[in-house]
Amino acid sequence: MALYGCGEARVAEVLLKIGELAARAGVSIRTVDYYTSLGLISPAQRTAGNYRLYAPGDVERIHLVQRLEVQGVPLDEIATAFNTRQADVGPVLVRIDEDLRALQAAAENASPEAHGVLSAIANRVHSLIALALDLPPLP
């Protein structure tokens, strides 16, 4: 019986209360509440007193959400991506690669003004792809 109590204490040490998660992620408790309401993060469990406990990995997930949002991806689209199970992203990546190659070829043959704009678009797409590849695998 004492071993069960020790194991339970260890689980509680690993999981974070909302204030601890907010502090580690560098956001407000209100932001954690908002992200939870959107389905961007979910409590791993609740205490007997009904406090939400979050996994330590949710700190990185909050950072990822913030990076995606800075790139212009709306929070509702991020939530949909997190909550949609995609069996195979291979064909999507192939199509993106083909589109990027076409964009880069167009940039090389464009006027200097258009070249700058097309290069900026290509760089933006590259950064979004890099962020997408950082997405955690779906359970």
C-alpha cells in the first residue's frame, strides 16, 4: 500500500498544475485556459480536488502553437491540425515540394521586383514546412 502512495506522488511530481505549466511556458494562466478551451492542449488528468494537471510536454506544445501563430496560422486551424488524424502526409509533402520547385523556378526567371516577392513567399513556405515537421506525431 505504501508503494502505491509513492508511485502516486511520483506521477503528481511529473504532471504540472496550470500555474506551473504557465510559468514554464512563459504564458499567463489565462492563455493556458484559452488553449485548453480550443483543444490545443488537454489536461493529462485531474486531482481529487479537480485541479487540472498537464504533461511537461505541453510546455513545448504551447511554444509550437506560438511559433505557428507568429507564422500567421490561425489558432482554430492549429487546433484542427492537432485533432485531425492524418494517415499519411507523404502525398501532401510531395505536392508541397513540387509547388516550391515551381515557385523557385518562377522566382529565378522573374523581374527583380517579382523575384524578391517570390523569394519571400518561398522562404515563408519553407519556414512553415519546418514548423509542420516539428509537430508531434498523432497518438
